[in-house]
Amino acid sequence: MGKITRLLSISLLVLLAACRRDTPFSETSVNDPVHFYPARFCVVNDEALPIRSNGIFRNSTLLYPLRDQPAHVSFDSLTQRLCLLYGTRVELVDVNNWEMVYSAGLPFRSEKIKSKAGKAVLISSDAPGTCRILDLAHPESFRETAYDFMLTDMTIDSAHVTLLGKEQLLLCDRELKILSSVEVKGGKAVAKSGPDLYVLDTDGLWYYSIQNNSFHEKQAVH
Amino acid sequence: MVAVSKSSTPRNKPLLLYFENEYFRLMRNRGLSSLLLATLLVVSCAKVSDYDQYSAYYPDLMEHKYLREFPFIGFPRNSTHETQMELVNGVLYIMDAYDGIHALRNTDKRKVYFLIAPGCTQMTPYSSGIVSDRTVDLITFGKKGNQTVDFVGQQLDVLDELAPPDGKEIPPIFQRQNRQKNTEIIRWEK
């Protein structure tokens, strides 16, 4: 019986030792060559500023120190505020004096934030989708909507917010009220400027024109 | 009368109880239990292996002369890894991760150029175009003179190196001081 116990103990130790070692083939999928990187730079008043692990720089001058590199950043020229997104926290910085003016935790994980004309929109990176819209001058008051599908990308301009999911594209007003929707197949990215909107999905690139707060014309782009 | 041994076998006790008994019996043996504890300590405090410390990915490197001296704008090409789109001043910019950016004219919905930016991962719009990373550099494309899309400018060596995607350290052989001179990491592969 003593021999069996010793054998079991040794096996347990060997197992423990094996678990400590991480094999080089246990990490990310080989078939996924595109990886997620944190924000590496931001554009503030048309000037590109590098973001390194310890801060935001202009040439070699530290403008704003950072403890972590943000997942995504967006600058709003109207309010002169830079939005920094850290997964489960959002931070606003006044670029006139590079001081933090707002910081708050998020009830969901988010890696995308975009801002325009005094408002910022951020979407959850998990399913089901959640979208929050912030008034950058009064960030304490925000509007949040949950959807029953995952959100992959979004746009915001002075008239609309568009939300792209795997199967749906929503055209909303700046209060997140849905104005129109269309079906997409595996939505990946969206871009909008005025009445022109492009959607990239698994079937390719599509152009939509927007008229009267509605998707008007659809055209495949080759 | 049948003699009953002190320690029961799995045949007449639940397996878990049996191991529990065996464990406590083993622990009564001071020498063996100390040895076990010492071994467990050594295993748990052992120096992290190279596999733990360094990335299992390997980098694609590009020489500075190819990265920074060759033309920055090429002919349209097929997309491979589109990750982001921006529509600025009638031009749709589509990021093709690690390779460059497709420029498509909104008026006729045609790809007109491929903006070459090896090692690109992110682009951000500005008033007349986009700024993109190119490994450790920042590069700007947009309206310049009469051209709707052109190379506007670049800032060299302003960003950190592209880190391995598993968050681990760059293996020593690929660290800047050890690898071929005048090269930059443009992507990581397995």
C-alpha cells in the first residue's frame, strides 16, 4: 500500500510540474493572423500624437501620463475632449490643459469608442450588444440601449448613429432611437459621411445612400 | 475470526475516503511529508521557463530601406484582412491589417490606390485624410494640392515596437539589439 501511495504522490507532482509549463502551442489560434492591439496613437486637432505604454506624447514631451494603454481613443473637436476607453472604464481628458475631467466604470466590456459634435458612442465587445451614448459636456448623463445581437462596429456624425451587428445594420438618431434597419451577413465594419454609408460584410462591400432618415439605395462595390 | 487490516482498501470504502485516509497516513510520516512539501515548494517557486516568459510567435521583419524609401502609393489590389473603414472627403479608406490601406473613390465606387503601410494596425481620420501607424512610424495620407489622395507626411520612430499578440516578451533573438540591423517588426506569426 505504501508503494501505491508513493507512486500516486509522484504522479501528482509530475502532473503539477507539467501544468506549470506552458507549451508554445497553447495560445491564440494559428488561423487568425489579425490580432487586437491597444490604441497606438491619437489625432488631436489634426495632430497625430503617439501613445506609448506610459503616456501620450508630443515629440518627446509627455502630455498625459497613462497607467495602462487604452484599448481605443477618440477626439471630439467641438468639446476639445479626448475619450479614452480601457475595456471596462471610460475617461475624458480636456486637451487644453491635458487634465482628466471624467472617469467612470462600465457595466460591460468595450473596445470601441467614436465621437463627433459633442457626443461619443461606445459599444460592448461581448454578446449581447450594448451601446452607450455620452454627452461629452455632461458625461454623467448618458443613454444606454441593449440589443439582442452582438455589435461589431458603429459610426457617429452630427445627424446619426449607425450600429452594425452580425446580422443587422441600424440607423439611429443621436438619442439611439432606431430610424431604419437593414439585414447584413456577418457585418464587419461600417463608415458613414453625410448621406453615404459603406458596409463591409462577409459577402463584400456595400454602398447605401441615406435619404429621409432611411436606407435608400443599395449597391454592391467591387 | 478474520483479521481486518488497519487501512481499508477501495473494495470496501468509497475511493475518495480511501485516498483521504492514505493522505493522512502519509502525512504522519514526517520525513516523507517534509520531502513532499519541499518538492511542491520547488515546483511552484521554480523559475519561469522560457516558454512562459517569451512569445511563441515569430516576427516578420522588414528593412528600413524597403519600409521608408520605396513609393508609398501603389496600384489597387485585392483585400485580405479588412479591419476598419473611414470615409473622409469623398474617399473610403479600408485598412488591410499589416499591409496598408485601400483607397476607394466615392463618386464612382472604385478602388484607386493602395496606400502601402507595412505593419499597420490602426487608422484615424483627420480633416483631410487619415493617419496610420507603420510599425514604429506614423504616416499620413490625404488631400494634397490637387490630389484627392496622396502621401502627406511621416513621423519616424515615434511608436513602440509591435508587441507579440500573446502579450509575452519578444524572444531575445528577435530583440532590436540582437536581430539584423535596420529592421522593424511588421507582423507576428505562428
